[in-house]
Amino acid sequence: MSEFTTKIQVSKNADFKQVYATGIQGGHTPFDFRIAFHNESVNLEESIPGEKIVIDRDFKVEVILSPFAAKKVMLWLKRHVEDYEEQYGEIKTQKPAEIEKLEYIT
């Protein structure tokens, strides 16, 4: 009896895009996970030094994943973040208290 093998061929679609993001926002339903990627910049015209900072969020793309794919992404990302921190040190993130101070303007 011969051994069964699987071959995976990889290609990039003509619509393939590479996007740089500084943040994400999203959620889930019973059917899928949605992650919108954005970039943030300080709006200097509306910000008042010492009083308020206005941050503009420019959403670039949203990715919709099945629960199975979301779990695979989470495991892949966890492994790579751990590898990164082993090599370069801990990645610092904002504390929830600092995030709560931000004023959202829509």
C-alpha cells in the first residue's frame, strides 16, 4: 500500500494587499470573528496641549474569520509573540486605566 501525501501550493491573488496597522478593533458573533485594522495619528488641529488629545483612527481593512480560523490565528500569534519577546524583550502595551482616559470623538 502506498503512502498518502498532501501538497499545498501557495500563490498571491491579484488583489493581494499588505497593510501596516498600529491597532485593531473587533468582536465576534456565534458565526465569525471580525477584526478591523487601523492606524492612529494625533490630530494636531483639534488637540489642545495639556487639555485634550484627539486621535484619528483610519481603518484600513476588516478580516472576517470562522471560529476555527480565529483559533488558529490566536495560536499562531501567541507562538510568534512569545518568540519575539524571547529574542527582543517584553512588548509593552497601554494599561487599561490609560486607555479609559482617552476621549473618543466620532
